[in-house]
Amino acid sequence: MMSVRAINGCFIIRTATTGAAPPVSLFRHRIQRLRSSHLREFSKLGFGFPLLRQNTGGGDAPSCSSCIHSLVESVSQELESVSRRKRSRLSVRASVKVKLTSYGEVVEDKLVNQELEAGLLLEFKKDPERVLLAVTHRPDGKKNWMVFDQNGVSSSIKPQQITYIVPGVYNFNHTELTDFLQRAQDNLDTQLLEFAWMELLEKNKPVTPEELAEIIYGRSDPLESYCAHFLLSKDEIYFSVLESKGSRSIYSPRRTEQVEELLRRQRVKEAEEREFQEFIQLLKSAKNAPSHTKPPKSSWLANDKVRENIDSLKAYAIDAWASIDQRKLAGVILKSMGLQKTAVSALNLLIDIGYFPVHVNLDLLKLNLPTDHSDAIVEAAEILLSESSDLDAARRIDLTHLKVYAIDVDEADELDDALSATRLQDGRIKIWIHVADPARYVTPGSKVDREARRRGTSIFLPTATYPMFPEKLAMEGMSLRQGETCNAVSVSVVLRSDGSIAEYSVENSIIRPTYMLTYESAAELLHMNLQEEVELRLLSEAAFLRSQWRHEQGAVDTTTLETRIKVVNPEDPEPLINLYVENQADPAMRLVFEMMILCGEVIATFGSQHNIPLPYRGQPQSNIDVSAFAHLPEGPVRSASIVKVMRAAEMNFRCPVRHGVLGIPGYVQFTSPIRRYMDLTAHYQIKAFLRGGDNFPFSAGELEGIAASVNMQNRVVRKLCNSGLRYWVIEFLRRQQKGKKYTALILRFVKDRIASLLLVEVGFQATAWVSEGKQVGDEVEVRVEEAHPRDDLILLKEVL
């Protein structure tokens, strides 16, 4: 009986009787379909064929029948010859191994591994992601072998690395590897695997690569056997490994339901891959687009999958990936874009596509601090503005007749404090420190209060301000506003002629701020000494008296230069940078500084007198010998040396602690309740007492717990603000004219001649080498050699 199988457009003819020749008519049909390429293929494998030609002239042409019989006879002889050679080689190299089945049958063991020898063609695992073809060359030690791989590289491999030995190949020339691989590539068709699976599944029959080659190619020659192995080893759908030993494996056809499920997953995976490639193309398009035509940030967030991809890159850029899968996804995206798998690559890619601005604040992203308020908090704040009542309305004193000065930086969004002064008939000065009253709207434990506690403080960056309270509540309700009637808590103080406190009071009040001044404008008014601004001169006089009195009590002067930066349009690649250097010794700044300290001293005294739990602050001074720094010039140089030896601040929540550095018996921060939560807790406590009782919102223990969490948050915010300021100062210096000279003060020596310098024009500290003979306090000239804000790098060089 004979069967015919159609493969790749050709017919493979088999007969049920071994050695029987098929009918000549079928061979004639086969010859007609046999292409010259097939003949060449057989020739390469060692087959010889008689040359068939058409008779083009004289002589009798042989009949078609005789040609076919001649071909059949030649093929039969050649096949027999090859078979004898193979049997001969196998009999020399190895004896056939058999095993006994459960039915007592003796069958060939299909998992016998061929012994290694020179000239074998094999496949081995180079690394977890690559397999290579190679030819064995010589042993390397007891078990390893030296091989030449398809890339022309010689290397030593272990037997465990071998994944397949191509059968029937001996003394293979490694120079022919490329040709063998190309022919194998031309022969691969995964559809053949599906045909074989259907046949083997029906018979429930396992298969070796060589048996599969017989099924799909009609022969198990070296090339076809390797192709069958390659298809099986890469297949994830139709076959699974049934049994494996060394480089030999037997495969089993999967069940139909398994294949259907795997095909479904494959389709899903292919769809995801198409979607991923579309995303990569989107990235490439956005990256190459001019800056003014790049997609808006919102477009990257509209699609869930795209947003997931972008989020993975963001997490990679700040080393804050939420899971291994997220990290892997970012790595795949970077690799697909031809970029290195680094945080810098992810950051630059997000900048290049326009998702991040050039000067994105990475620290803000890394620290994951709250910025915008949620809709729920904004809604709760608006309800407070429109519906809350003033519990202290009946107890407020009317101070709207006073001239009130609010002095702050020019870009201040929320004003917490303001000042008034008058001279009493006995010549003494009376001062009022008016502080905004946010507790008029917010109560302890409310939704808005809890959010303020979570934030701990407002965040002031060169590029933006993130308020502790929702902006509308802070600006329209809590903040002091020029010319408008505002609720406040007013601390009044009468000073003795030596600057000490003669009497004081703390009351709920109503005020109407007269002037909103910047430090610069306040300093100018003081300098002009205008008669109509006598109250401002009284405040300056009081500040001077207070400063003298505090220094007599042992206060330590730590005034220095302070840098402030405001960036206009920070989203632009080259935004405008406004840099201000403020000298804390400036008269207007000293005035405000002294009044804030005075207010803090009064609140501490008031709290102590009435046993009010408050966040009292102190700072021991016992280890500071100020005279030891007398040789240093006053100002930033002396201050920097003193600050280095100052001890950390302490807190007590039951009674005041002496603040040695300020030279006062006690101190409570009270003047910034809109921007500092611990100031707000002091307001809660003081206002509870003013309402006529000792039922305070917080006990000393509760205040201590609140302070622990809030102060931890404040340290994080302080670190963020310092790094943000430093970034923009370095960016400012980077933009300056090359070779520009700066005056610098030597604050201290770090090591040998490497000094810590203060650049006077920008109020910025950096290190640089200075020449011999220079001392602490000396001025030197430096220029900026390099400035890289993203790398936090500034390189200064002394100008000699």
C-alpha cells in the first residue's frame, strides 16, 4: 500500500512495503515538480544524479520511460550506499542502546546522547538569551570542549550548555556554518508544525526532532533534523517537552484546549506588542518634533496604557519604581529607544518628548511631597469661607485706628504678620505684633486641619509655592490684606528704656493693614526718615533697643547673607531667573526679625504664666565662647564659624526653655500660622485660654507627638528647598558671561588649601582651592570654570 503526502508544494511518496518501488507514473509526476534547487540540495548532501537533457538535435533520444527507470535505479543505489555508510559509521562510533517497555518490548532508547568528538555540528546556549551553532574542535580538560561558533569565535563550553547535536554530521567544516544556517532559515515554516501537531495529536504520539523531520520534510537528514529541532525548541504553542536527557528531548503534542488557550494568549500578546510599538513610534515622533509642536503633557495621560508606560519611565528616572515589573517595563522602553537603562536616560527621554520641562524638580518628585490640594479639601475650605462663624467676635478688640505695616518679600502670597507702634506719654514705646488668625476658620481635628498637619508647612520653591492651606482660604480668609478689615491675634508690648518687657497682653483683634511693604521699600522709608512715618521709626528704635538688650543677655549674632530666587515661566527651557541677595543685617530685616523674637518671648511668658501647654523652643549656649571668634570679621564669616559649634535646638511642651542663642528666657514660634503648623497649634492653645477656660485642644504629650511628625516633614521640606535653591543658583551662574569674576569670602578651610567660600554677589557657598597666605575672612576673586545644575556641580577657580 502506498501513501502520498504533500509538503511545500512537492509530493513525498512512501510505500507500505519497505524497498518496493512506486509506480513509474508517480515518479514521472514527481520529476515534473522537482526544481533544480532541490537537485542542488540533494547534491550538497552527497547524492549523485544522472544528467537529464532534452535531445536538441540528431540521434535518437532515449524514451521518457527509460530515463525515469534510470533515475529510480540511480536514486535507489545512492540511497542504499548512503545507508550503508551511515550504518558503518554508527557501528564504529556507538552501539545501539535499547530499553525494555512495560509490555516487555525491546525498543530503541531515543534519549541516548551522542559522545562528543571533533567535527560534530551542535547547538549550545551562549547565555540566557542566545543559542548558537558551533563545530567541536578539541577537548578542553576532562569534560569541556573547544568549539568554533557561527560568529567565528572560539570558546570553551560545558556539556550542560549543549542543547542539540545535529545527527549524521561528522568532520563538519566550521567555515560552512553560515551557509548551513542560511539554508536552515530558508527551510523554516511554523505552519508545518501545526500540520504535524494535528497528525500526532490524533495518534497521541510523542516525537523526536528527527521523527518530526520525517513527517514535515519527508526525510531526517542533518539540515531537516536541525530545522525540526529548532521549530520544536522555539515552539510555545503546539508541543511540550515530555522527557529530556542532556541534549536529547522527546516532545508531546499539547491537548486541543491547551493549544486554543495558548493561541488566545499569543493573540493578546501580539496585540500588546503592536500597541507597544505604536507607543515607541509615538515617543520617537515626539522626541524629534520641534519644541513648540511637542504633544502636551495631558495627551500622555489620556490613555491608560500610555500613562502606565510614562509612569514607569518617571519612576525609573527618580529610582522610585513601585515594582519589579514597572522597572522592567521602563527598561524595555529605553532599550527599544536605543538608550541605556539608566535614570538619566529615562529623565532625558521624558524631557525630550516634552513631558517634563528642562528644569524639572526631581527632588520634588522623589520626595513625593503633597503639592496641589485635593478636590475634597478645596471644597471643605470653601465651605469654611462661606459658612463658618467667628467664635471670638464678641471678644475682639478694635485696633483699626492703628497704622499697620506688613513687611515681607515682594512676592509673598500670604501675609501672616504686621506691626504697629506708638510712643506713650511717659516716653516708652508700645508695640503691637498682629498675627493672622487662621483658627478663626479652622478647628483642631477638622478635615482641613488634618491636611495642614499632614503637610506641616507651606513649601516655597524658586519655581512655585505649595501652601499648607488651600489658596483661596489662605488668601481671602486668613491672610492680612491691605485696606481691609482682618481678624488677628494681637500681641502688645510696652518696652522699658533698656529694651526689656515692661508689660504685655495677648488679645483677639480686628485690624486694617495700612501699608504692604517689601524689605527694600521699608529700608528706603527708614533711610528717608519721613516725619509722617513716625510709627515706622518707632519700630526701628524698638528693634535697636531689643537687639541691645538681647546681646546683654548673651544672645549670639548669626546674621549672614541670604539668597532668594524667583523663576519666571519655569516651564520654559530658558526661564527668567530673578536673584536677590538679602543681608540679614539690613535695618528693615533686623526690624522684622526683632519683632518676631519679641512676639515669641511674650507668648512663651504668657503660656508659662497660665500653665498652657505650648511648643516651647530653646537652644543651649553653654559651649559657645563668643570671644573666641572676636578675631573674625563681623557678619557672614563670624556667623559661619559660630553656627558650626552651636548645639541643636530643644523643645519642651510644658514650660519655657531658655533660648541662649536668642538671649531670651523662652520662645514660641507664633507669627506664621498660615504657613507653619506648629505655629497654628500655639494659636489653638492660646485662643482656647482666651475663650475663658483651660480645656486646651492638646495636652503636652499630644503636642509632643504632633511635633515629632511635623518636624520630620519640615526637615524633608527644608532639604527640598535648599536643593531647589542651589540648583537655580548654579543655573544662574552657568548662564553668566564666561570668565566673569566674583568676590568671595573665605569662611573656613575644609582641607589643606581647599576653602569654603561665600560668593558675595550671589550669597552662595562653594569650595575652591585658594593660594598660600590666604586666611579665614580674607576676600579672594574667583571665576566659574564649570556649572552643571543637574549634577549639582560647581567648579570655581581663584583668579591670581
